[in-house]
Amino acid sequence: MNDKYYFEDIGIRNSLVQGGLIPSLEKVIENAVYLHLVRLGYNVSVGYLQKAEIDFVANKGDQTIYVQATYLLSNDETVAREFGNLALINDNFPKYVVSMDKLYNGNNSQGINHLHLRDFLRWKP
């Protein structure tokens, strides 16, 4: 199993990496999503379903949400991966794809919501 680690302070992460922000922007976005979920009081873990990874399974009391985080939904393969992984989950808890896309269609046919990162970071369920 692949463990994931997140920084409480992204500035420290950037200092350690020293490779610039752009090559690892997707990891920075994932880190920001993780920190926001924790700040909202969720217990956060990585989910695995069949061969698919769910970036975040967040639980608080009897509430569960699933979140996929990516930089851009720039091609059909990325859209299929991010939305497809969530579509495999057979329950009625909310499912979200978070990205930096401004113009992506908000919802898909399976009820999975798309949120711009800025909106997600203001989001309080």
C-alpha cells in the first residue's frame, strides 16, 4: 500500500522540494484539500476500491464525503479517472472532484459535483 504524507505548512514543503511549484502543483492542490478537510473536523484517509484510489475519504460522525483532487481536467483520460473512481462507489454520500478548472461543467450524470479549488476552500458543509 502506498502511504501519503501531507504538510501542515505548504511553505515548508516548498522549501524542502526546491524544485519550484509548477512541476508538483497537483500535489500542492491535494495537500490544500487535505488541510481544509482536517480544518473542518473530518478524519481523512485514502480509499481503495477495486484498482481505483480515492484521494480522500472524509468522515465526521455519520457523515462521509469522497473527494478527488487534480490540477486540471485537461483531457478525457483525466476526467475518466477522477470522475470514474468516484462513480465506482455504490453509496449516496456526496462525491466531489476539485480542480483549478474555471469552465468545467459543474456536475456529471452520476451526481458527482465539480468544484473549483477556490470554492472548495470556502466550502463549509
